[in-house]
Amino acid sequence: MGDQAVPAGQSVLSLKGGIQMLRLQSPLPERYSSATADELAAMIGTAKAELGARLFVLGHHYQRDDVMRWADARGDSFGLSRTAAGVTEAEFIVFCGVHFMAESADVLTAPHQQVILPDLNAGCSMADMADIDQVEDAWEEMARVTDMSRVIPITYMNSSAALKAFVGRHEGAVCTSSNARAVLTWALGSGRGDKVLFFPDQHLGRNTGFDMGYVADDMRVWNPRLALGGLSDAEVKESTLLLWKGHCSVHQRFRPEHVTAFRAEHPDGIVMVHPECAHDVVEMADLVGSTDHLIRGVAAAPAGAVIGVATEIHLVKRLDDETPDKTIVCLDPLICPCSTMSRIDPPHLAWVLEGLVAGEVRNQIQVGDEVASWARVALERMLAIT
């Protein structure tokens, strides 16, 4: 990195896989950290008005309300990235989400667009459970016991650009929670592969596998902390789905007893869960699907319905607020916020927007050209499949 200058408020962590990793957020100036909610709203509103069409703010469904109010579009990670790519007049894309989402937006947007993450500490615990070094090591270990020409790597959208590039180079694809079945069907029916290495979320992989008709013996968990993933040579060779030992810290909280308690209190209630939940929870649900699928499910439910939802609390609360003719509750009574997503807050949003007004781009997320190129291949392959 040499004498590279580091913008105020952030630190350069490392250069890896062609991606500049800016993941250490310095404390904000006093002007932002001590401002009242009204003062921050005034800062953000004024900056947005001054920047006009040069700025486009993306808000992920799990974002807190005091940030989501400023979003020009809201949705899931991939949908928002594609939206940003279509808003070509915007020079600055401020992604109110987490790091891997901003990376995907940078991969998909045009060279003249700069993607900004208000707080560099907004990561994703699931995405961090599989890094490029671990996946490359796993690939090499597997090669000692099985024919890798028959293995298709599939990465969930909730992963770094480096992992998306890895699957692009190795003839695999990215998947989302809504198209995982289609992508796995393609991988195992392409005529080339008969085995999938699926990362980083074991639960989405397992639930999709069961949905496709596979049984437990067809699936094994690959633990990157153990030699050969903690498996025998025979298990690696015989498994159809090798599932990375990773999970979402929010969705793994939901347990069967939460569903049982909800049904006891609301016998006619409807249970909706995300496929990142454990399989024993998914088995008990009335509806299983991606974030957008859950939103559509709530909209389609009859008036007066009581709906227990197993997903992030900010979305659950927003669904309840915006659907007054129904009662929507979180299945986990202790509440389950995405703590890293919540790092994006009004002070950080005000800080990056006022920086843009002053001509300073703060917290830009940049993916190196080679990684971006291969990641784009994996994403385009997914789009071609679905």
C-alpha cells in the first residue's frame, strides 16, 4: 500500500484478492456523535437536497427506520445492487446495508459510480464465516480425495466478492435465497457436476437440498477448522451436497419451541420463516421463503391474520407498522436484530453525505478489476440460470 493516504474516519486494513479491505471505522467527529436526532435529520436532508440526482441511497430491508426513511429504494441485497446499476445518472451510491452488499453494488455499477458504506464496521457474520483462503484450502483438500471436475462451487449472495469470483473462475454460480433451488438444480443437472460445495450458509443449502428430494445422508457439513472438513475420504466422495459450516446469527436463533409457543397462543396463526433458519424450524412453517417472499406472504394473508415471522426484527416491525389490518410478530420473544446492519445509523449517514457535499468521498468500497470481472461472471451465470 506504500504511502497511500487514508481518508479521515477510516483505516486501510489490507489488500487481499484484489479487494481493498476498509473495515476499520474510526470514531466520528463530535459534530455527528453528539448531534440530536433532529439535528442529524436536518444535516441528512440538506445534504440530500444539495446532491440531488447525483446521489442514490439504498436501504436494505433489515435497516433501522431512522435510516430507512432516507432511502430512495429499499429491498434485498442483490435487488438493490441491480437497482443502483440502473440509476446511471447517480454518481454516488450510498448503501445502507453491510459490506458484502456494497461490494456487489460496486461490481454491478458503472465505472463512473462510487459505492459508499456509511460505517465500515457494518459487516456480516455469516459472510465472514467463509473467507477466500479457507475456501481455496478446502478446494485443495477435496482435490486429494475426489474428482474436482465433478464439483460445482455455489456461493450464497451473502459472501464476499472474492468468493463470488472464486465460483466464477471454477464454473460455479452465485445464488440467492429465492433461487437457490434453481441454481442447485442447474449445478447437479448440468451434465458436468454431481457434487456441490455450498457456502457460506449451511441452513439454506440443507433446506434447499431437502426441498429438492435429497436426504440427510446425501449432505455433509464441511467444517473449515478441521482437516478435510472433519469428514472421511468416503464421506467427501459419497456426499452430493457439502455444506459449509456457516450460519446467520439472526436466523439461527429461531427454535421449534418458538413456533410451538406461537401456535399455542394463536391456534389460527400463520408461521412464516426464512430458509436461513434451521431445518427443524422450516419443517414447522406454513410459508418458507426469501425476504421478498415473506413480504409478499404477509401482503397476501387475510385481514385480521396473526402472523409469526422468523426473520430480522426491523423488517418484522416495519411489516406490522405498514400492515394495520394484520398483526405481525417476531417468533423470537427476545427479539433478533442484525447487530452489524444496525451499525449504519444517522450519524454515519450524515457524515458520509456531508463529505460528498464538501467534495470528499468517504468509505468508498472498491473491488479490484480481476475480482470484479470474475464475480460478474458468477452473477451473470446465476441470472442466466434463473
